[in-house]
Amino acid sequence: MVEVLSQRLILMFSGILMLFSVILLRFYQLQIIEHDNYINKVQSGVERTIEVDATRGLIFDRYGRSLAINEPTYVVKVDLQVVDNKSLNSTLLEVINVLESNGDEYIDTIPISKEEPFIYTGSRTSINQFMYTIPYNNHEHRQELLALPAEELIEYLYKQYGISNTMTNEDARKVIAIRTTMYPYTYRQYKLPTVATNISEKTVAFLQENYMDFPGVSIDVEYSRYYPYGEIMGNIIGYTRIMTDTLFQELEPLGYDADDVVGHEGIEKSMESILKGEDGKELIQVDTVGRKINTIFEEPAVKGNDVFLTIDIDLQQAVFDSIEKRLSEALIVRLTGSRIGIEPVTARQMLVSMVECSQLLVSKMQNSEEGSFQQAIYDDLVEEYNTFDEVVKSSMTLQDLLLQWITIEESVLTDKQIMAAMSEQGTLQLTDEEIRNIRRDPSGTGEDILIQQLTDGYLKPSQMAIDPFSAAATVIDTNTGEVLALVGYPSVDSNMLSSNFNSYYSTLFDDRSMLWNRSTLTIKAPGSIFKMVSASAGLMEGVITPEDIINCSGVYTKAGEPHPACWVYPLTGEGHGDINLEKAIEVSCNCYFFEVAFRLGEKYTDPYGGINSLTDYAIKFGLNKTTGIELPEKQPNVSTPDSLVRQTVSSILTGLRDMSDVGLNTRTEAVVKTFSKSFFSPDYYDTNTIEGQVDYQVRYDTERELEKLLQVAMESTIDNMVEVAFHSIQGYLQLNLSSIVNEVVNNTMAEITDRSLKLKTMDQMEEQLLIMIGEATRDVIQSVVSNISRNDILEIYENAYTALYESELRQGNNQDIINYLYSKLQTIQNDYREYVAKVEGQVARGLVEAISSYLLGDIYMEWNDGITVRTAIGQGYNAFSPIQMARYIAALANGETVYDLKIVGGIYDQKDTKAYIPTNNKVVGSLDIEEDYIKLIHQGMLDVTQGNSGTSRSIFGDLNIDVAGKTGTAQESSHTHSWFAGFAPVNAPQIVVVTSVYNEDNLGSFGSQIARDVFAAYFKLEQEVVPSTLDNKFLD
């Protein structure tokens, strides 16, 4: 018994020993052999690598005043790797409740009402943009989503984001807003989406104290871009935001991530590589709810470089304020309707334009107070909108309905009700008394209220597209090319674009063109401010002298009909009489400068000799090139035959390169219609050869008979032939557009004959089209011709040759032709391929002629003396931007040097040298105009502002500084644009000022008044407000 027990104990202890051995071996494996592996696994659960965004460089004006800074703000972020998908939506709703209870806002860019019934509240543009931010499979799917009513789209997003049915629809709408914000970050490992910005310390404290209840939710400090002068510098500075997909494709090779914040437009974009810092990385430990508890390793970010502009922000402010003030005065003139010949504007027209320009938004109405004007409007809009069927709703938003309401003649809303609602939204600023009066009696029009709002500066021209609402002004240093002020009005607000992009950007797509910097991108005919170029050309070429007297009768008859006239002739019925150059500049006499251009043509008798001579001087002043400023700039257009051909051909061929399927069908149909009338070109034959002479003489017989055969052969293939030709041309242009344009232009201008410029261009276009139609088109032509009987083709040529041969024998005039025909008749049966090729060549030439005729047939592009003389007064095809005219006037002012302009004065290198690096002034040309001539032109310009007959004497006459100036008026369609260009002081020029008021339409001398304001601000002169009257205004 004991023995058995002993054996059992031995077995038991052996088993225990073996078990402990296994455990010890396992411990050894875990602790020793696989120690590092398991440590890494454990650490990987609590460690996270995050990107540390580099601080963007700052932007300053020339005196170190801040134009773009980085402001720290508290933001709420969500870590999608920590939060449980099942609890994500409920967690987000709890965060939303906290934010709302503390008066903070979460990011909500959804253009859909916040309450049921869900309807679209934004514009079509904002809805279309929104569709790019939500889950969709492909383009077709996105188009399907775009067609959905708002309620069905909310249901779709319900499912996409896995929102529980227990959540109310209003709460689900809130969660959808944040989930849409987070969606682009779904697959980005090191970036956490921000769901709320600029939150209060109260929210910060609550979320931090209760962090266990908000897994994955963290508070961070981010630097947001702030622009102290957001609107007045908007079109210069630009803005920053996450890059677009297109921009990412461009910047990815440079090391950018898809969600990097980069510069868009303006200096923020052009100086992106300078302003951008170098991102760092941080390896951190986090707890179970994703909170950072320790930094393990840090690679610091490097701040971007600072940029100093040449802009003087005080002067920029003064220019902006002057433009806004003077345009407001112009609009008041139209509202009062007090001037004869001026088209008045009604309050309703102005209000309609304001609504079109997003100055009354339905999206703001839905959160308005009960009993407010906008709440009443919103309720009525929704009530009517809900009576529409789904087809109507799919094509109309509430904003569309609002615009329809106020546009119709029998509107349910009065002017005053609309203005009261606008006041509630902050667009206007009506007094409490005005609001009470409207509640008592909303009837009547609103002109008086709008006039007062414009006078007080509460309503601005930028809030509508009622002319004149736009203008530009440029101020530059005459001796360096530094840009001191650059205003294109109206301008965007950089702060709105950076912080509230989605809602703000969608309001910019209207007739105001807010993103367009008119100082650098709007090119117009300069009118009379170009006359100093013509004066320089006339003097230097010796066709006039300072003393020469030219008679202005009011109408100039030397340059053909229609006779160009001096600006004074329609007003007085006569001209300026006998005048010299100085007086011609003072009174802006057109006829004087017509004569200068005409005399240049008499001196240089080659075709285009006169205009080419005038152009040489435009080139001397730098008007043929962009200015070099570090901003996007439109290419100028000097009025020459070359530029006319280039502009026309480039536009036509670009249209072919970019044509859509619809465009292809339209072009094909038109060319087929022309081509089917005649398959042969009358210009095909080279009559310099015997063969060409023969073919030309027999063309009527051969073409008449061949046309019959081709009509049958082409019947089912002509459409395909033309379509193939266009496809070939399009493909060729996608690779060779620039070279083809240059080839057509250069070859056209190389022909020194008096032949029509259009015909020369068409000939060269056809030569290039013959190349571009390619082998594919020639294959189709060959296939068509191969279907015609060989014997039929030979018989046609044989009969024609025989008839001509017999005729020539009878006359005996040309033995060479007789011999040639005899030879051909002997070998015609053996030379079948030659005649087939002849037919194919004729068809190809006929095809390209039909295409060329379609492309150029209705375009006027001739050049004559009339265009040349009009070019001399700044008309013709001249077109320049204010910044380009400013460079020209600066060269004229300093009398010697043409500078490239610059708006970047220097860079402070934060990355390496820690030093300021100035940008260099760049000289690009020298005028080489005699000093006495320059002084004479300066004196004429001084007479403009101080002479007895000067066109701006009433504006500048009492200004305590000598300003040399020139006014200009440019006609475009039914509108006129006004210019002023000048510099001061005359004897030692410091600055140039160029202004342009678009569609001023002879309302007054507002452009000159803006210039006066600018000179007074720069030189710190006391000035009295000059009333705008017709007495100040001189047409030129």
C-alpha cells in the first residue's frame, strides 16, 4: 500500500516538475528570447507618430507692419484610430452638444437646412462643391447624388456614416456635418481631422476634465492664418487652405501631403516655397482614450521664411478707401437720376443685384429670430417651395426662389422689407427707427434709404454688380519699379477664404468677379493715355517737331472711311483748330495724333510700315511684355497686324484643341455643308509651271465632271471624312499648338504685299491644316477616290487635254503647252496613279479650304490706315492692364529707364542665414528718347492738370503739388471706361498713379478724383472734397 502510494507521489511530483519546466521555458522565451518583439508590440499600442506642422512664414509691408500672421486658436480634433466606430456618432453628438451649450460652433458646410423638412439652402455652386466632399464611387455616381432631393441625400449619408435610427433627424443632420468634415481624413494615418475651431476656454476645460467620456477627442492649439487687412489686400495676398486635388498633383513631387495647407492665389501662392516651413515629426505615447502622455522623440519643425512687400499699407488703405468712396458717389448719381444722358437705376434693380451677389442668404434665414423680417420671408419661401414637385425642386433651390420672388414685377416683397431683412443679416445698417417705420408701412421704394446707406459707407459698391462698381489703381516708385499700392476693386476677403472657405467661396461666382485682380488681369484699351507714346514716336522719327502746327477740323479724312473724329466734335461741331504738340496733349486732341500716325505711314511706305514704327516706341516703353510683378498678370496686346493675326489664330486653334463632342459635331455639320457644295479649291493650281497652267486651263471641264463622280462617292462618307479631319487636327494641336500659331503668324507677316491680311492668314492656315489633317484623313480620301472607276477619271482628263490640245494647235501660241499636252495624251493610260493622286490632292485642298473658311470666314481681320491712326490714340486693338500702363508712365516720368516691377521687397531667411535678403531692382530697357522731347511731353501733361484748357484742371488745379497727368476714355461695346495716368512732382518725379474706372459711362471724373486723393495721401496734403460734376468731365 505504501509502495503504491510512493509511486503515485513520484508520478505526481514528476508531472508537476515537468509542468514547471514547461512554464519556466515559456517564461524564458517570453522574457529573454522574444523580449524585444513583445516590447515593440506593447509599445505600438500606446505609441503614435504624428506630424508637427511647420509655422508658415509671415508677410509684412515695406515698413514691417503685419499683413499675414499666424494666430493660435483652440481646436477640437478626433483620432479615428482610437474612437470605436460603433460609438463614433454618439461621441460626436455629445461633442456637438457641449459646443452648442457654450456658444461655440462646429464645422458645418452642408448647404441643407438644419431642420426638417430638409431642403437645399445654398446656391447651385455650393451644392456642387459639397458633392465632392462626401462618399461617392465615381463621376456618374456623383451626378446621381447631385440629382437627389435634400431629404434623400440625407438618407444616403445616414447609411454611409452608419448613423443609428434611434437618433433624431435633426441630431443626425448635425453628426452628418462633422462626419463630412472628417471624411477626407479616413485614410490619413498621421493627420487628425479638425471638427471645431476657435473654441472657448469653457469648452476646452470641459472636454479636458471629462476626457474619459470623449475617447479619441482631443484639444489642440493650431495656428490659423489671419490677415489684418483682409479685404484691402485680398487680391494681393491671396489666402491659405488645404490644397485641391489638382494642386496636389503639381506639388506632390515637392514633398507635399494631400492635406497640407498651402497658398492659393496672390503672394501666398507665388511665394509658397519661401513661406512654407519644414514639417517635423513627434513620436508620442498615448493612453487608452488617445490622450498624449509623453513625448518619446521629436524632430522639430522649421518655420517658413518671412516676406516683406513693397506695399505701404497706409497708402494701400487710402487708395482702397478713395475708390470705394468715389464709386459710391457714382452710384448715388445713378440712383438720383439727376443727370441728363445718364441711365438711372432704381432701388429694386440695385436690390436684385445685391441678392444675386449673395447679400441676402436663405442659409442665414433659417436660424433667424422669431418675428424677424427674414424669418417671415423664410417661412413663406418654405411654404411655397414645399408645394413644388420633385422635378422642380431638383432644379431650384430656396435661394433661386428668393431671387425669383424679388425679380418679378408683382413681387410679394417690397423694397423696404428686403432692406430690413438685409439689415438683420448685416448687409445694410438701418437704424431702429427705420426698422420701426418699415414695420408700420413697408410700402414705397427705397432709393432714399440706399442713397443714405451709400453716403454713410454702410452699403458698398462691392456688394452689387451695378455699374460702376469696379475700378483699379496702381501706385509705383518711378525710380525703382517698386509697387507702393495696388488695388483691384472689388476684392475678396482673405480671412473669409481662409477660415470660412466653403460658404464664402460659393458666393463669389457672380458678375462682380471678386477673385479677379483688376490691376493686373483686366486689360482694356488705354484711350488717350497712350498718346505720349505717339508723341515720342512722332518726335523721334522726325515727322513732327515741337513747333509744328496741325489743324484739327474735328473730322480726320486722310485715313479712309468711316472718318475718325476728335472727341470734341460731337459736342461742339468743330475741332481744336491750329495746335502744336504741347497743346494737343493738354486738350487731348485726337486729330493731332491721327496725323502723327499718318505721317509715320508716309515715311515708311512698306505695308504696315507706319504701324510698325509706332509699335517700336510702344516696345521701348515696355508695353509689349508683362511687368515682372510677382503676381499673375494678363499678357498685354499692342495694336499691330502681327498681334491681330496672333490673337485671332491662337483663339481659333485653342478652340479646336479644346473642343468638346458637341463642339465637334457643330463644326463637322458646318464644314460638311460648305464642302459638299464644291470639293475643289480654286487656289489649288500653281500657274508658275507648265503643268499648273494646263490644269488651270482645263479645270472647268475636269472639275465639273469629277464633281459629279465625287458627289456619288462622297454621299455616305463625307461626314466621317470631316470628323476624322477634326480629330486629327485636335490631336496635333494638343502637342503643337504654340508652334503652329507661330508658323501661321510668321509666314503671314513675312509676305510683304498689299494683299488682304485675312487672305494671307487664310492661306497660311490652310498650309498648316494640310499637315494637321494627317494620314488618317488622307486614308479616307484615298478610299473615296478608289471607289471611282479608273476609266472614268482617265476619260475626264483625256477629253479635257484633247480639247485644249486642239485649241492650242489652232492658235499656235504656246509650243511648250502643245508639247506637254501631246506627251500627256501619249502616256495617260500608263499614268493612272498620277491622276488619282491629282484628284486626292484636290479633295484634300478643298477640305482644308472649307475648314479654313468656316474658321475665319466671318472674322474681320483687316488692317488699314484707319486702324493705324486709331491705334495712335490708344484705340485699335490696344489692350493693357493698369499695372502695365503704370510701368510705361514710370519710364516716361524718369525719362530714361524701364524697370520690371516688383511687389516683393525682400525675404527674411528663417531657415538658414537668419538675415534679410532684399530683392534687386531690375532694369529691362532704356528709352533713348531725347531729353528735350521728354520735357516737352511732361509740360503738356502738366498743362492737363493746370492749363487753361486742361482736361483735369478742375480736379488738380488747387492741389499743392505739380502733377503731370493725362486722362483717357476707352469705348467698349455700349460702355466707356475712364483712365487717369500721372506722376508727381513734375520736376523730380517720385510716384506714378494710374487709375481706371470700368463702365463709368461718362458719369463724372471719378478716376481723376481717385488719383487726386492718392497724390494727396502720399504727399500728405490737405485737400478739400471735390464735388463730381459734369463740369469736371472732359471726354477724350
